Amino acid sequence: MKREIRHLALAATAMLMFSSNAFADAKTEAYVQENASEVLASLNDPSLNAEERTEKFNAYMDEFTDMVAVSNFAIGKYARRFNDDELARYRKVFREYALAVYENELDAYRGEAVVVKDSVDRSETDSIVNTVIKRQDGKDMDVRWRVLTRDGKYQVVDVALNLDGNLIWLAIEQRAQFLALLDRSNGSADALIEKIESMKRNLEASTRG
């Protein structure tokens, strides 16, 4: 999976450079602290088998993260060009792949603590909360959460994981790859869905290996 991630367009990360030095409010940080801790805890529930654990993890991530917004962002203008059936099929496979990526990477850190380091406001309704997932062996993972406030409610719209020294924003990195594929294929939803399904199969194979 890490090889797959590293092949994504790293230059797109510049899109999320911070535009303000103001700190996000304490409520936003508390939201991330509480929910990220619950997500991590779902990976370490000894009463669950692997299938049940994945189901619980996915339920937390679905509640914590706006997967519709993330999936729409990843295909840009094509979110308006796909018909209803194409959009529904794309969102389904994107959600499955994205959740598998998060579970696979965070699984190594289950049972450890989520610590909020700091946060930055990009606007009044858009913040980046920087966290560290602690490990007893000292190999901590930096995780950043982009949080939007809508009608007084918080929702994560992208997550960045630090993989092998590279900060990877899932939605931004995949946007570059997906748009390039769609441009080459004349906006073919089927071609994109097939690509994402292939990425998911490769991830599952690497996890089993």
C-alpha cells in the first residue's frame, strides 16, 4: 500500500499550506481528540473479531469523516458530470478503499494514545488539527485532520498520514491521480471505478502478505 501511496502526486500537498497562524479553538481540538481516540480504540477491542472490528472502525470513520465531501473533492468537476448511478458506484468503492487505507495504517498504532499537538485556522470554518499517535517503541505517527465547521457541527474532510517521512493527504493526493485518469478516459466513471477497485485489491494483497 505504501508503494501505491508514494506513487501519488506529492506536489498537490502545497494546496493545503496554512494561510493563517491563528490557533483553532479548543472545541475543534477537543472534537478531534475525542473522536480520533474512539476511532483508535475501535481497533483494539478484544471482544471483536477482525470482521467486527472493521465494521466498528468504519462506523466511527463514517461518523467522524464526511466521506461524500472527500470523494467529491477527489474527482473535482466530474462530481457534477457523473450521472446518479455512476456517482453512487464511485462513492461506494472510494469509501471502501479510503477506509481500508486508514484502517491498515492506523492498525499498527491501536491501543496507543492520540495527543493533540497544535492546530491552525485556515479560515473561520476551516482548521487543521495536528495530532500524534503515541507508540511505546517511540515510533510515533503524525496525523493531521482537516476539520470544517458547518452549521455549528464539525466534520473531517481529509486526513494526512506521515508515511516514511512523507505527509500524505488522502483526498488531495488521489485528486491528482483521479483527475488525470478521467481526463485521459474522457470522463469514464467505469475506468475510475476499475482503478480504485484495483488499488483496493492491491492493498488487501499487501496486507495479507
